[in-house]
Amino acid sequence: MSHPRAAAPLSVQLFSVRDALEADPDAALARLAETGFQHVEPYGLCRPDRTPAENLVAVRHLRAALDRAGLGVSAVHAGLPEDLGQLAEACAALEADTVFVPHPHMVTAASPFDEATFTSGDTTALDAFAARLGEAAAAADTHGLRLGYHNHWFEWAILPDGTTAWDRFWSRAGEHLAAEVDLYWVAAAGADPVAVLDHLAERTLSLHLKDGPAEPWQPQTPLGTGRVDVDAALGHAPDSVRWHVVEVDSTDLDPFELLAGNARALVRRGHSTWQG
């Protein structure tokens, strides 16, 4: 059963400041560190459109920039290559032991996966995706890694039998696959974040926290001004949650200021801490 838990350490998903990061990595990371963040969650590791060598070069450049800013890594968002050794090497460079697959299209397989894996109603493709991640999660253990899946909103598509693709996926993914629950996208899907956390229970290792209209790619706003009841959800987070990760996908505000404000609100409410 889920129950109230102690405050979790904060991290920040680097996708939030992707434009600034591309323009000047050192300046962007320094600004996050000056805000008070001590950990980040990088994205884009093991991209399918890059060679293994190119992916490793990108990781080493990121590691050097993080070191200059004095930032650690909470977990990573990465593609899932056929050779898990590539993923293990990238994670070792960042001193990370937890990987979340952020989207179906980031999974290398004989048959490509994408958003339609959940929305088309083709349960054969959905079952294949669940099996691929489940098998990889079991194999990742041998590399000292914990593998999980990060949701968006499309996973709650209704299947022909009236059930949701989300429920079918998790019922077939195997016991080793973990979860990073994005509470904003849960709300966007029309699902109940508390019920989702209760169902996943100890599978959940990390939470993505943001607020706004809970509609895909609409501008996000400060915590407490949108449709996500963060207080209720965090009150039901299982003890397995290691990190609270603030994120901004799209906003009309300065993303750095929005991230800082959300982080301070979480600390003020007793949900999160700066230190990990």
C-alpha cells in the first residue's frame, strides 16, 4: 500500500532548458546550480540516430560540463539499444544507475515503436513493446542498472476491449521494469495520479512535477495554478520514490525561473529537499 513518505531530493530534467543548454551548456548548467539544484536528469542518451561512438562522445562532453558546474546525476533519459553494454557505458560515464526510456520511439527493435504503439489498438505491437522493455529491464540488472519507463498522456488510449493501453502494458512488462511517473501527463490523460501511484506502488522510482492546463504542449505554469493536485499525489507517493524531478516542456515564462519557483514551492511545502 502507498502511504505518506518523507521528503525526496530534487533534480531537474535538462530538457526543460534545452535551448539554453544547446546555446551555452556551461552557462545553462551554472544557472541551475546557482538556483540550488545539485542534481540533474539528462536526456537524449543512446539516441537511435547516432552511432555508439557519437553517443559516447556526447555523454563525455556532458559529464565534463556537469563537473564544471558541480552537478550530479539523479537518473538519465535514454534510448534502449539492442546492446545494453552501450547503455551501461554511457551511464557509467555519468555515474548513474537508473535509466528511464522516455518514449517508445527511443527503443531500438526489429519493428519500430512509436506513439501509435499505444493508440492504434494493435495489441500485438503493444505486447511486443511491453515484452521488449520487460526483457531489457531484467537484463539491465546484470549491468548494475535499473530500467524504467516514463509516461506521457497517450498511454491511456482505450483498447478495443474497453481497457486502457496503460494497464495492458504494465500487466505484460514483467516485474523488473520500473516507472517514472509524470504526474502532469497522467492528469492530461484524464487519469487519477493518486490511483496511478497506488497501482504502480513500489515500481515507482521517480516523479516528474509540473503544472498547467494539462494539455499536450500547452504552456505550463507554476505549481498550484493548474490541474495537477501535486499535494494529493505526493501524499500518496510510495517509499520507493527516490527523486522529485521538476520539468518544463513548454512555457511562456522563463523556464529557469519557473523551475526555481516550483522547486522552492516543493521545499516550502515539505515535499522535497535540495540535497540528495
